[in-house]
Amino acid sequence: MENAPKETNEKLLKLAKRRVLLKKSIKWHVIIYLIINAFLCVVYYLTTPDGYFWPMWSMAGWGLGLIVHVVVVCSVLSSTRNRQNAVEKEYQMLQKDYDRDSD
């Protein structure tokens, strides 16, 4: 695929941009999770330090959502990588068949 058409290069560039955005979405989700839950812990310790630790519900619920987000993004990234590898192998196989038939 050295001489890939411009359309293929554009598709690959679009796919690369999408993958970068997916990776950044996880990064920002983790950062916001940590900031908000740290803030809730500060509020807890300032208002009821010996009381019921209510921030755990935010941490647990949002943490579950964060885990789901990571799993979904990882599966999407893995599937695009696997699909690209499969396309590359298929292309090489077809290229070999074409070259053999041309001789």
C-alpha cells in the first residue's frame, strides 16, 4: 500500500484524528473525575468530618461510568486496529494474486 490513493490517506487521517480524540476523552474524563471528587471530599471534611462519608457514592457511581468509558474506548481502538490489520493482510494477499496472474 505504498502508493495508496489520496482518498485512502484521507480516511486514515480521519481515523487517526478520531482515535486521538477518543484517547483525549479518557484523559479529560479522569481529570474531571479527580477534580470534582476531590472537591466533594474537601466539602465533606469541612462540613462533617466525622459523619457519613457521602462522597463515596459519587466516586463509586461516576467511577463505574469512567470504567465503562475506558472499556468502550479501548474496544473501539482495538477493533479499528484489528480491522486495519485485516484490511492490510487482505490487500497484500490480493496484490500477490494479482501479481501472480499478471505473469
